[in-house]
Amino acid sequence: MSQIRMRLKSMALNLVVLAGLFGGSRLSLAESANPGNVNHLAKVPVGDEDQMMRGFHAPSRDCYPAVYGFMPVERGGGIPDANMIRDLQELKAKGVTSVLFYFPGGVDYVEGGGQKLVFGETENRIEATEEYSGPGAIKEPIPPSPVWWSAEWRRMLRLAAKEGARLGLEVGITAGAGGCEIRGLPIPDEYYQQFLVFSNVSIQGPKEISQRLPLGKDVLLGEKDGLPSYYRDIAVLRKTLQDYPADGLPRYYRDIAVLAIPAGGQVDPSRILDVTGKMAADGELKWQAPEGDWEIFRFGYSMQVSGGWGGAFIDHLNPKALDAKWDVTLGLLLKEMTPEERKGLTYVECDSFEGWGQSWTANLPDEFLKRRGYDIRPWLPVLAGRTIGDNARSTRFKRDYQLTISDLFADNHYARHTELARAAGLKFYAEAAGPHQHQTDLLKSLSRCDVPMGEFWTPGNHRGVGDDSRFLLRDAAAAAHGYGMKEVFCEAFTGGQDAWSVPPFRMKPVGDQAFCDGLTRPCIHGCTMTFWPDGKPGLSYWGVEFNRNVTWWEQAGAFTLYLARNSHMLKQGLFAADVAYFTGEGIGQGMPRKSSYAELGEMYDYDRVNTEILLSRMEFKNGRIELPDGMSYRLLVLKEKEPLSIAALRKLLSLVEAGATVVGRRPTEPYGLQDDPAEFASLADQLWSKGETGPEGSRTVGKGRVVWGRPVLQVLKAESVLPDFECRGLSTKGKIDWIHRHTDEGEIYLVCSRWEPVEQIECVFRVEGKVPELWDPVTGQIREAGSYRQADGRTIVPLRMDPCGSVFVVFRKPTTEMQRSGKNWSEYQSVQEVAGPWQVDFDPAWFYPVPSGMTNTTVMFNSLVDWATRPEAAVKYYSGRATYRKEFDISAKIGSRMLAASHTNQEAVTTNQERLFIDLGDVREVAAVRLNGKDLGVLWAKPFRVEVTGIIKVGANRLEIDVANLWPNRLTGDAFQPKGERRTHTNVIKYTQNTQCVSSGLLGPVKVTEVE
């Protein structure tokens, strides 16, 4: 009886979700009174809901997405104030709660080139095409914009902050495109990026030397020498050094040391002579050389004045350089801002590092001595290719050098940025993970920020369609988990030269994959601010474009609500992982996406951890390796052939002795020059014994054990760790992504289908004794699973995944039911097709040229057809919203069952037994549906189906459907129009008379369906 009462209570709590889990990709009826505007979402469904359910139905502000607000610079002029204000108002109205102002360099024209992006059902691809070359390309003059950090540019930011404060929007400002570039700022030469140079001459002693030593002209790249492969072009750097003024001196140069070393093979460190004091300021060396053959090395450093995406960059290793840049940028702005303006400005952001590699900074010798414990100068010849001591010691010095550079990036740039921001009452966000950052321990640098950031891209012709180049956020997630940070912020949906061409449904699987990689809040890339007062589609910088000029903007609130629901759920509790991959200092190592470690078979999840997390945050407790904030792991897996410090080995030994299981082979060598090889060997012997005793095996050490040579999956099985997630019955081309969060109340899994074919699968979750609930983030619908079974400590739940579908499977409520044999989805059968003719009303502003003899912009469609196939140019090349109108009758008898309503009085269908839907079939791209004057919400994801129970009537019904397509068709059509008759304004000139129109409109078939 108690179980019956529990089930009845659950049904009562969830009356809002009568449509079932997959009833339609729309806002729920309770939320759809104003589908384009999400301000009404403060209303919460009535019932005894907990915090998590309330937040799912009506997410809090901090769950809604941010956007990049692009303000191109360097041309003088600016965005009209009225446009700025309206842009922000529109973003707020569609659910955006944060705008990050980003200032790319002058925006150029976006051209298509010879490649075309094609979305497919089970793959996306790039095809060669001639569509974007041909006559008629639109090329509007690009409007001027203010110079970066000029008075006018600062005034615009102040206006944005003031309006943001009024609207309740968070406003952020990026510290610079591609990192911290200088771009004309009054920064002293000493604060530019510095790089190490050297020259060497050979002499023979004994004799008195009086010789001018040349300046160094060789850059220290040296991938072959074990140094990082910096992201830079050596030819350009050499040109930088050789472009000296007439006096032969570089613009900025400082000496470091002059060393005399014996010529020949390996050099005994004790025989290196420091003769720096023997050289005059002009480079003249006067020295009594001892007997023997000697090489004289002159080491110095010089500023890097070109390189990267933004030209010159500040010295990221020197906090004084950042202070100097702050003073003439954000510091200046903050001094000018009124208290009202300051209320709107809440954070500063440092974007992905895209400068070239840096090999020196003025204070490096002191920092090296403090951090590594010995003088760097006698070892500098190693960086010039010489061997000091022996190969092993030279290699260990190189690692110490790399580690110091890495630490300075983390502490002197990212941590200093956080200090400056906090002192100003701001937060600091940073894409410290790259993607071009190869000189740092990414986790360490990310940990020095208030909010770590990653990035991910939509498929496109810049980063292609593969996962490896498009998903770069897993390190940000790992840093958040490892260092106890709550949010993983991401540059989201960045595209290529595909502006205006990516609808919400094509963004969904990209966002879902990012959420499964650890994203908690996206920052959509992006919103180019409106320059032309009435220009559409407007200026495009880069990315998918998410602003008031997109054709589907009035329906955009449904998409931001979807993102917010995902964010809300993935902020609950803690990330659930079984494995921690320990990658040592991790310099230049990245873990861009979840499948980076495929050996887990997508059945277990994991994090990457570094030496700092190992040493300062890991302890063995309660049968797991725990972190202070509650994160925990069952296994610690070592990176193969990774050198380890003495401190790391000591900590590994203490964890294993306490009970931990460590998987990995004996490390081959100590990390740095100060790590004693004898102690290293002794610690390794205690963990692995001498020689590991075979290619594979295990060894008990204290309460724990060390395992080597065995697959991680095998070790997990031996530890009796069941798979956290399994998917059965997936099609051969299917792909399921997932992520698991653990809370004190229960378990949350997000399950997503990557592709369009419907998948009918069984998902197995490592949970027992709790009822699975199905939470649909698109519709907001929640219900208990009607079908599941428990076996062997896990719960098996049948699921049907609609095209690119996603669902949260939530386990909260205790149960003793071992199985249920109902249904987890509905089957639909058609009871009536809504056939033509249809009245289609187009927007007069974009319906041109008007066909001869037509007096208005209403076109009768005898049947539902693709706009791109219509004979009227005004329809074929139409972009925007059009409204389909149709009256249709429902008879008193549909299918084999009677409607409860009377045919004579036109009453609505009201019984729960007769659940009816309208299925729109194929829609390109977004639809808003009204039936009999009732707003049914926005449909943006397949299947385009909406429940009409209680709204559809016996007899006459009036159906209205607003459908929005994309901009390419109108841009293509304008390529045929004389310039004075074109109505589009944009810098996207890829669309020509050769471009093929994209499929558009309501394609149907439209049907009334019922649940079988």
C-alpha cells in the first residue's frame, strides 16, 4: 500500500509533464506563454519540489549562458549607442545573463574559399565546392571602429557596463585577443616577450683575449634537444633579431652571462668559467685564457616584436609586465568608471594564449634559484646544445628549465591576473589551457584563476569536423575537479567561416558532447555587436553568430533555456570518476576531450592530475584516493616513461602504504637535477622492487598495491569496480556520450546521442535501490521510468534516443522494486494528416523582388514544399520568418476511439486517455506553434512534435506555425540584385550567384497523432 501511495504522490508531483519524456522538443505548456522571452521562467510548477527539480524547471541566472560580445577595433568610429543598448536588451530578453566583451583586430571580410560544410545524419564532412566563387558577391564597406583602449572605446565599454548594471547582466572584458598582446599600447620594451639568444666563438689558450663578442642571432627552439616545440616560426624570429638599426644593436637587448667552457664532448661543470665580468658594455672581452681549447658563449635576451595572432605580446613570465599593461588598460578604465558603471563590470578574462613561445625573462636567474635550488647560469650551454656533466644531468636540467618557465606562467601571469582582478573587486576567468599553450602545466595555470576556461567548436572549415581539433575543454574540467573549483566555463560553439549557417539543432550535439566532457556553463561565441543601424544580417567576426540579427532570434529563448537546464544539473554535487591519470609535471600535455584515454572503453570516467594535486591534495581515505572537497578515485594510473621527482615518489609510496592502488611501470629516471638518483632508486625499489620482476605483475606494499603491465580495465575488474555506465544495442554508427555527477541525495547521469538516427538502447548504470527518473532538458518534462530492472548492483534502463537526443537519468528515490515492465517512451500513430493548401505569409521587408501581379506577400502553397524549390525568386531566396496558416477539421471519431468532447459544442479534448499531438515532420529550421489561439511554444530540435491534448477540438481548428530558416538564401539572392536594390548588409561575401540555396521552410508532413 505504501508503494502505491508513493507512486500516486510521484504522479501528482509531475502533472506538469503529462506529455511524457519524448513528447516534443519544446518548452512545456506552462512555460510557453511567451516562447521568445524567458523572463517568465521565474514561475515554478506547483508541487512539493526539491531544489534540484525547481532549478531544472526554472534555472537560476548563473546557469544561463554567457556570450562573447565582439567589438572590433583599430578603425576609428564606433558602435552607435542605441545599437549597443538594444543588443544588450535583446540578449537579456533571450536568457543571456553575461556578456564578455572581446576586441578582435579589425574585422576582415569572411570568404568561403573552396570548401563547404555538410551536416549529415551520422557524419559531418567538408566538401570541395565552387559555390562560393562567382559573380555578384556582396561586399559592403566595413564600418569603422574605435582604436583599442582609446577614449572612445573606453566610453563604449562604460556604456555597456552601465546598461548591464541596469539590466542585471554581468559584464566582462577580455584582457586581450589571443592572450595579452601589446598592440600599440605604451608598454616599455623591457615588458615585451623576451627570448634567449647566444653566440659562441672558439679560442685557444693560453693567451690574452681582446675580442668583441657578437650578439646572439640563433633562437633556442631545439625540439631535438628536448626543449618544447614552441608555437612560432623560426624564420620570423631570426628576422626580428637581424633587423637591427644602423648601429648594429637590436631595439632591446640585455646580456645574461659570458661563459668559457672546454671545447669538445661532455663538460665537467666544475671547469665552466664565468667571465661575464671580463666583458665591457660594448661586448669587448678582455681575458687571460688558460691553456686549452675553449668556447666562449655570450648569452643574452631580446624582445620579441612580432608574432602570434596579435603581434607583440607582454612578457607573461614577469608580473611587472602584466601590471604595466593593466595600468594602461583596465586600470585606466576603472579609474574613469562611475559607481553605477562599476556595478555592471564583474569580471576580466584572459583568452587562449596565442603568442609565440617565451624562453627568458629578466628575473629568471633569481626565480630559478628560488624554485630549483641552484644557479641556472653555468648550465646555460645545455640550451645551446652542449652537454654539461653527462646526458642524464643535462636532460634533467632542461626539465628544470621547462618547469621554471611553466611555474612563472602560472604564478607571475595567471595568479597575478587574479590578484589584480580581485583587488578591483572583479573575478578572473582564463583560457589558460591553450589551445596553443605548450610551455605550461595546463592544470596548474588553470588553477590560478577564479574560473577555469576551455573551448569547443562547431564543425566548420577552420577546425574541420573531427573531435580532436574541436574539443579543448577537458583540461579545464580536470583542473576544476582537481583543485576544488565549481565552474567550468567555456568558449562555446566557435565556428569558422560559417556565420549565419548553424541553427540550434546543429549546435545541440556539439554542446551535449561538451557537457559530457565537463562543461558547466557555455559562453557562446559569439555576438558581433550591431554596427549598421538597420543592417542585417550584420557584421560577423567569427563563430556561429548569436545576436538579434539571426533569423530565429525570437525563438532563441528556448535554446538558452535548454543550455541552462544542462548547466543546472551538471553543477550538482561532484564529478564521478574512477581513475586519476597522473601525468607528472604535465608540461605541454593536454587532455582535450573525454576519449583521450580510450583504454577505459567509455565505461568509466577519469581525471588528469599533476604533481601539485598529488602532493598537496591527495590522501587515501575510506577506500579511495580523496581530495579535500570530496572528489575521489579508485585508481591512480601513471603515465608511461614519465620522470618523477623525489617528492612525487615519496607521496606515491605513502598513498600505497595507506591502501591505494597505483597502476604503472617503474619510472625510468628522476625529474630534476636536484633529485638524488640514489634516493630515487631506493623509493622505486620500495614500490616496484628491483626490476618489476616481469613484464606484468603486482606487488603489495603496506595496505595497498602497485600493478604494472596490465590494462586498466583489468585492474578495475580485479578491484571489483563495476563499469559506471554501459550502452547496449547501439547501432554500428551510433555514438553515445555520458557524464555522471554524484550528490548526497543520489546520482545524476546525462546520456546523449551524437547522431540523428533514432537509437533504441539499454543503458546500465552503477546504481541500485533507487528509481530511475527521466528528465528531458529540452522540454523540461520529468517522470519516473516505466521500465527498468536491477541486477548485480546495477540498474538497466531501456531508452529510446530521438535524433541527437539527450536525457538526464536521475536516481534519488529509494525503492524495493527490482523491476518495472512498463514503457519509457511513447509510440505515436497518425490519425489525420493536415494537408494543403496552406496560406504562407512572408515578411514584406525581406520578400523581394515581388512577383509580377502580386499585391501582398501572401503565397498559397498547395502542398508543403521547400522554399528553395519554389519558382518565385522572392520565396526561393527568402530568409527570415514566415507564418503558415491552416484551418482543418477533426471529426468526432479519430482512429478507433472517440473523443470525449461533443462534436456539436466544439469543446476541447480534456481526458488523459486521449493524448493528441501535432507532428510537423521536417522543419528547416525553427518553429513556433499556435493552435486555436493557444501558444504551444518553440520547436527547435527533432522530433518537431507538440502535445495538443486539451487544445485541439472536434470540428474546426486554426493552426499557425511561424518558421524561420537561415540567412544564406537571402544573401545568395542579393548576389543577383543590383547593389542599390540589395537589403542585406554584411562582411560575409561567400555567397554568390553560384551558391546553392539551403533547404528552408515547413516541409512536413504535418499530422495529428495519438499515443498508441
